[in-house]
Amino acid sequence: MARLALTPLTRRRLKRFRANSRGFWSLWIFLGLFTLSLFAEFIANDRPLYIGMEGKSYFPTLIDYTETELGGDFETLADYTSPFMHELFTEKGATVIWPLIPFSWDTVVREVAPYPAPPSALNWLGTDNDGRDITATLIYGFRISVAFGLALTLAASVIGVLAGLTQGFLGGLTDLLMQRFIEIWSGMPVLYLLIILSAVIEPTFFWLLGIMLLFSWMELVGLVRAEALRARNFDYVRAARALGLGNIRIMLRHVLPNTLVATLTMLPFVMNGSISTLTSLDYLRFGLQQSAPSLGKLLSQAKDLAVQAPWIPLSAFFTVALLLSLLVFIGEATRDAFDPRRGP
């Protein structure tokens, strides 16, 4: 299999990135945590990973089973946390393998009361005010926060890079009109708009992603526009025009690669802002906190339970702080690696 060929410049950048040990290890820690969160259903779930009973194998984490399929009386989906199901498994001598954390993010822990319950061997970080396991909520909340940040960052970057590239390369009236539009659009009260829409429509992942995308794409426009304005006067652009290449081909094939260097250094910081925005909206109860696991909801509870249940604010704070710090360290290492003023 042919190996990926790297240019000497790319090798130098990778070497500088690895030399920044804080950013390098932050990248691996971030990737490791996100990879683990992708398998959250196999780590924290109120469904067993495997049930071996009467010569048959069941995989509740992957497949929905009714009570009758497992030997119960009702056609409804099996509730594996109910005392009836536990008695049934014991009676039939079933082999049941549970996840490391036997609770999902929305599971109400019945074994402890009152809520919130302090950390214990059953609930490592305790429960929140609704009786839900905090460890499970953090795992699922971490995943949805990173997924939202990644999706918003990638989508906003594509739109912002293309808009900035068009402005900077074409210039003239196109640049003037687009710049005035951005100035007007950026002045829209985003938070008020979200509050109004949240009163009419229940926020979902893609609904909130679309609304935030309407305003987030402007973050990279100015940076890319400046790079395109500078690059359009270079000799290789004049040579491409002399060869008869069109504007679109010149922009995408020749100017765009030169603007990506500045763009890549900003992506971790843009993602950091996207995750902070989602957490803030959840904290204000205008985000996903009602229909999805939420770090912002834990922070919102911490406001009222800081003295009564200190494990809630501490868990939420350290998780959010760790996530955002890792992204900042990655962004700093990326910026240093792509800095043209640094030596080899």
C-alpha cells in the first residue's frame, strides 16, 4: 500500500505540533475521551449487554425485546431496571452482563433516595436533582456537546470560508455588498431570537444547529477575506489568469489552499465557542437540556444546589473546564505549528 506523501513543509509543521507536548497530549486525550463517548451505550446503560437464558442469547443494548420474548407477561418493551425483571432473571438462572455503569443518562435511580444523592459505590458521582446518575449524564453530555461543536464548526467553516474567499478574491462591489450584509446580519440579537423561537418550537439537535449556523458562519469570513485579498495579487494568480483559467477555478484550486492555513489554526477555538454556546443555552434552559443529556443542565442545577449537593457543580465544572481547556491547548499548538514566522 502506497504511503501518504508529505511535503517538507507539512513535516515541519507536524514536528512543531508534536514538540508542543501540552497540545499534542491534549489532542490524544480529547480523541480518546470522544472515542469512548461514542460507545456510551456500552459503558453506561440501563440495559444489559448480554443475557443468556434457557439456551438463548439476547443483546438488549442492540435490540429491543418485549417482556414476553424474555418470558414475561406483557407485550410492552422490557424494563430491565424493574424488580420483576430481576426476579425473572434470578428464577430462570439467567446470565446477565451489565455495562460498567448500569444507568443511562435518563434513568431514574430507584435504589437511592432522597435526591440528589451523594456519591457512592452505585453512583460514582452521585445523582442530580431528578435522580439521574451524574456519571452517565456526563458521558452522554460530553458526546453530544462535542458532536454539536464539530457539526457546527465544520458547517460554519465551509460557509464562512467560501463567503470570505468570494469577498476577498472578487473585491469591488461584491465585497462591498457582502460586507454591509455581514455587518447588518451580525447585529441581530441571537439570544433574543432563540428565546422567541424556543417559546414556539421545542429545540432539537438539528433545529438548534440550523439556527446557530445562521450566525456562526461569520466568524471566519474576515480572516479568509484578508488572506484572499492578499493572495489575489500574487504572481501565480496573474499567471493563472493569463492561462485563461476562470475565477472559480482560481479561487478553489490556487487561492483556497493558501487561506486554509489561517483557517485551520482557528478551528479549535471556533469549536470551543460552539460548545460554550450550547452549554450556555442549556444553562438558560433554551437549548437541548429537556430532550437530551446536557452539561448545561447540571450547571443550572449547581446554581441552586451548590451547598446542598456540591458534587453536582464540581462534576459539571471540571468536565466543562477539561473539555474547553483541551481544545484551547490543541488550538495553541496548531497555531504555533502553522506560524510562518517560526523557524524549522
